[in-house]
Amino acid sequence: MAEETVKPKRGRGGTQNFPSAKFEADTEEKKTVVRNILNETLHEYRKPRVTSDKELAERIDEYFAQCAETGLPPCVEGMCLSTGYTTDTCWDWEVGRNKGFSPETSVIIKKAKAFLKTFDAKMAIAGQLSFLVYCFRAKNYYGMTDQKEVVITPAVEATIPQEVLEERYRDVLGDGTIDTTGEEVKE
């Protein structure tokens, strides 16, 4: 008889590591959430493309106002969808890879992204947005990075004459010497 493997609930191989990864609309409450999100997304999807900076700013403002009214959180993807353009196009406008309608297009997108960045940070601080979700969004949409500062200082040996170093490391090099390029030279 084969031995049964008992998986832990948490930790490596745990059965509850990603409980929300498997979403099943098995309750009326979950179905309502799905309906609301789908209706909001369809509403934005059906809008025509904006054709000017003025219309772009108005459409983004409308999107944020609608989110405030419905209670559904705004997101970069939804904001871009509300303009009639993809997130890639809006990113190109933001970084200047594509000029958009005018130089002001980049400013409008940057300001909207600053709004979303602030909103996400406040939601995370208030405990309403998962730390992992916030980290993902901050790194992928808001330019934040995990960064360590590494200070490199020259080694003391950099001031020691080459002849002294050759003598010191003769055991390692054998009978060779080191030329100025750092290559071992056999005599």
C-alpha cells in the first residue's frame, strides 16, 4: 500500500498558500462583486478613444469619479482602458517614447499615475491593500525598486607597488609574474 503524502496548510507546498488564486463565484456576494467589476470594465471598454489632451484629462477625471461613486478601486489598467488606449500606449506617452497629442499628454498621464500611486499607498497603510499587491504595483507601475546601496572602496593593495605584490603572491602564481594587464606571464 502506497504511503499518503500529507501536505501542509502553509509553507512550502502548502495547500492554503494562494487561497484567492482559485476564485469560484460560489456565493451571491462573490457573484455580485464579479458583476460589479465586469460592468465597470465593460463601461470603460466601450468608450471611444480620446482625441485630445483636454478629452484625455476629462476622461481620466470621469474614471476616478466613477470609481469613487461605485466604491470600486481605481487601477492603472482601468484608467488606461477608459482612454480607449492600451496600457502600453499610455506608458509610451508617459515616458515620452510616443508624444501623444502634445507635450502635455505626458504630464496628464504622470499626474494620473501619481494619483493612483498615492491611492495605493494609502490603501496599503490603512490595511486595505495587500502588501504584496502594493509591492507589485509599486515596482511595475510606479517605478519603485528594491535597492541596496553598495559602496566600493579601493583596496589597500592598490597603493602597493607591483613588485611587492608579485613577491607576496609568488606562491599562488608559481614561477610566473603578473604583467600590468593582470595576466600571468611565464618567463
